[in-house]
Amino acid sequence: MQVNKLQQTFTHIKKRFSTIDFCFALILSIVVTASCNSPFTPKPKGYFHINFPKKEYKVFSQAGYPYSFEYPAYAEVLKDTLFFNDKTENPWWININFPQFNGKIHVSYKDIGKTSFDTLVNDAYKLTGKHSQKAYSIDDSVF
């Protein structure tokens, strides 16, 4: 009797839905039932961890230099003597070396009063062009 009633129910359902709709509903109900077994845990964001030294700064203000600034205590300031194997334009060019990070910041100085600003901007583009021979991913873009 139960089998007969189950067959009637199945026949009724089959008449209401086409075979494709029935298969889709059956698969969807199985997926929904099976996917609710564990709570969702989002993946945390990952960042590179760099252990920076303590935040201590030194002041660079040497006699004869037209500028002064603070730099990290773990860095060293060295006078720059060569500019692309040529002598530097003025004696105020320096490099700030970061030995433990294998990095270097080049500091150059030019007086804007003696040279026009447009000339300095064009020089910056020329410097980037010279460096692009060594680098492989310098993309020029307009801001």
C-alpha cells in the first residue's frame, strides 16, 4: 500500500515537471543539502611581513650642503661621486644606503633658480629612460 502511494506521488510530481526540471531540482536539493555541513570560514588576507628596526632617526645637516633631512638610524649616507660613469654635476649629490634591505635612495640637488623647471622635468624623463635599459618594467603613463 505504501509503495503504491509513493508511486502515485512520484507520478504526480513527474507530470507537473518535465524530466529536465525534475533532474535539476533533484541535483540542486542534493547540492544544497550536502554543502551545509560546515560553517564558511573566509581566507584571511596575507601580507609580507618585514621586521623593520626600531624607529630611530638621525639628522643629516652637514656644512656646505644646501639641505637637511632626517633619515633612519639603520641607514648610512654616502657621497655620490659618479653619475652614469661621469662626474656629478654638483658636490651635493648623496646616496642613502640600506644595507640590510639591499636598497639605495639617490638624492640629487639642483637649484631651480638657475635652471628652468621644464628642463629639470625633461632631465628626470631622460634619467628614467637611461635606467629602463637596466630595468624591464618601467611603464610610461600620463597623469
